[in-house]
Amino acid sequence: MFSLKEIVGEIAKGSGLSEEEVKKKIEEKQVELSGLVSPEGAAYIVGKELGVNLFREVKKRTLKIKNVIPGMRLVDVVGKVVNISERRDFEKGGRKGSVVNVTIGDETGTARVSLWDREIDILNKLDVKIGDVVKITGGYVKENGMGGCEIRLGRGGRMEKSDIEIHEVADSGQENQELKVKSICDLKEGEYVEVRASLVQIFRKNLFFEVCPVCESRLEREGDAWKCREHNRVEPKYTLVLSGVIDDGSGNVNAVFFRELAEKIIGRSVDELRKMGEPAQVYEELPLGKEFIIRGRLRRNRITERLELVANWVEEADPKKEAEKLLGKMRVKD
């Protein structure tokens, strides 16, 4: 698996551009995709657009889970099943559907495999249970709302049982990480933390992005229409991504808020924001200086080399509520 530096070098070599020009294109692609794709994922997309086949080596071997990144296609990966979610049935836009999430892992990490509708039957046909080892062939990878990887089968992907033995599974799941309450100056990459900080800057990128109303994956533009990889042409559902800088007095860090968390920060729903029309008006009303309690995972943006907190929970700081909570803890100790 190429590192970002190696990917940039390969694109430069194959396209005739300088490495600086390639890096700029990768940054522009991330902005275009509203930061929903990792630097590596954006790099693979840029390579494809420039006619550089970066997947020629990847296709020849099964990847370790830590090397699976959003934006990849035709991915082969083997993992031990560590969790199978309950089947979730839903109805959107008059269409009924179902989804089951299977978490697989190896010694390098874990990833979620999302099975939709008829794909769920695979679990019954193969009699897949927790502890079994499965192989995903020809899948593709998208980024989930927490900055992690989600593997999809799509039309060309397959799942089958494997005889490969996996004795240890690295615990990289955020759900199992200990929540640490920390100051920003003490944050470290990979931690799952809670910070109390003020929103001090907003990056003026496009707040809205288009997702499939059925599976909520990012849509691609096809002429005058929007297309989902799994559900073909659909009417887009709009959701939000908000990124900026938070500061707690000890330091600052970039932070990213998706969907309902972005709505919570802004104080308006996505429908209300779209009706406002001018993005400038939205930015004028953003609550700079307001203090929030934020939980999420720390990752490093490999282009800017800055840590960023990908939020999965947020609420406005309430001094009275916090004081009551603290007094309750003191009474228990007494």
C-alpha cells in the first residue's frame, strides 16, 4: 500500500506534473468533496482523473485493514467477524430497505462492512457468525461520518468465508475506546476525547453535500442528474458538513461536524439553511465564541499535518448543569 508521499510521487511521474502541482490538486479535490474523503482517497481520485493507474499494485494482493482507505475500488480484504448488528428496516421516499453492519478485523484494525437489502441474504447463505473469517473481493470503500472506513459490496463485490486464520484483532473501534477528558494542548492522534472549547473560526467551504435518500452515500453528478453507485439516479437528500477551529485556552485544533451535529452547532436545520439562500448569510450567523462540549476521535490530516477532531457528539456548554454535576460527585465522595 502506497503512503501519501509515494502516491504523490507516482502521480507526478505518470502525469508529468510537479509534486507541488499534484499536492495542490489533491487539496482542491478534498475541498470539492467537502472534506469527506481522506488525503489518500482524494489522491487516488486525482490519479484516476489524470490517467495514472494507482491501483495496479493494490489489485494484486489482499490488503490489511489499516491500509483500506476511502475512495478505493476493487478492494480485497480478509477479516474476522467481531460484530453483526441487528437488521435495520427503513422506508424513505416510498422505498423500503434494510441494512446490516458487519464489523471485521485483523491484527491491524477493524472496519465496517455494510450489507444492504438483498446483500443481507449472504449472511444466511454462508451462515456467518461472530468469530468466522470472511473475505471481501472487489468491494469499494467510502468514508463514514466518523472519519472511519466503510466497505461496500456494490454490484461487483463478493463476500465468502475464508480458511485464513486470524488470531488477534486490533481494537481500533471508537466504541470500545476509553473516553478521555483532556485539554487541547494534550491531545494525541487516535485518542477518543472530550474537550470543552469555543468555536473560534469557520472554514468557508460548501456547507451542503448531496447524499442518496436510501443509503445516504455521497452522490455523483451525471449530466443534469445525481447518481448513487447502488441506487442509480435519485433525487438528492441534502445534509451538512461544518469544519473550523476550536480553542480552549490551552491550544486550538481543527474540528469537523457532520449532519445533525453541524445542525446543532449552527442552530438551524439543513432545510432552514437551504432556504436562506446566500451562504454568506449563514456564515454571518454562526456562533463564533460560543463554548461547546465536544466528543470525537483525533486524526491527522496528512496534507496540512494538523490534528483534527472528528466529532460524534456535541452539546452547548451549560455552566449551571456542569456545576450541579460536580456537586453531585462531591456529595458521593463525602
